[in-house]
Amino acid sequence: MTGIKTKYIFVVHLIQKYMTLKGMNNLDQILYTDYPEFEFEYANIKEPNTLPPEKQTLLVGIDKRKMDGAVITYITGFVGRRIDLIKVEEELQGVCNTLASAKMYDIVLKGDVRKRAFIYLRNNGYKVKFAEN
């Protein structure tokens, strides 16, 4: 197994070296690898500590996706670690009976589930407001 891991790490380093030689110094771009245990490390990004729910004000709004015009509910304003955001997203997914995704401190839920999300977040101690569209 060590040989496989070394091979994949070597390929990633080789690609990074090639990008540097070609003048592409932005190594923040995600590189492709099919090694299942590879995690891209962001050296510059430090996650803030998660604030308690009483100190967070979340905005719940509705929007349409640009791709196909489907209605989505978005929740913004979360301050904390990504792992805590994913926990909240999974709980909302179960409560709202819909698909969900957590992207860069935002939660996106499929469909118009603003009221369910608002009630759930308010019951968990968050300060919640509806966004003005």
C-alpha cells in the first residue's frame, strides 16, 4: 500500500512542479487525483472558531439556480468551522426532507423550505432573519 501512496503523492508533486515551470504559480487550484485518502491542504486559510448559536445571526432566503431555474433556499451568515457547518447542514437536510449542500459558510437546500429551516434554526438557538429578495 505504501507504494501506491508514494506514487500518487509523486504525481501530485510532479503536476505542481509542471505548473510552476509553466508560470502557473497559483497552487490554490484543486488538482485531480483518484487517490481516496488525498486531502488538499489550504495553508493560508485558518477557520474561525464556531460561535455559540446565540451569537450568530443567520439569513434565510430563496433564490433560483442560474443553471436550470430550480428554486433553492439558502442560509448565510454562519461563523465557524466547516465541520460544524456540515453538521448543521445534515440536520437541516433531515428536518426539511430535501437535498442540501454546504459551500463556503453557506447552506443551500433544494426547494422552498424557508419556513421549516427558519423554525428549526430558531428552536436551536440561532438568531434567524428572512432575507429580502
